[in-house]
Amino acid sequence: MSEEIKTEIKAGIKAGIKAGMLIAYQSVKEEMDTIKIELKRKGIEENKGFSVLEAFIDDNIQEIKGV
């Protein structure tokens, strides 16, 4: 197998992993949004830990997107 083909395969694998990570982080973000809405509906104050986790998720999404 030529080096060119190996490089293309590695690039494809890396792109697939990045896409999977992006989907996972976006899913977690959506779930957190749902939890926050439900807490607000029930009159429960949002935990401050949510903002730290949200910032972590947002940072990772931006890094994966390359923004």
C-alpha cells in the first residue's frame, strides 16, 4: 500500500472521529438545554455547574469545527 493511500485513509479516519465527536457534543448540549428548560418549568434554580459544563462543551464544539 502506498504512502499516499495510507495518508488518505488516516485523513478519512480522523474526519470520521471528528464528526462523531461533534455529534456527541451537540447531543449533550441539546440534552442540557432540555434539562434546563425542565428545571425552569418546575421552578428549580439552575445549578452553577451547568454553566461550566456548557462552556466546556461549547469550547470543544468550536475547536472541532475549527472556528
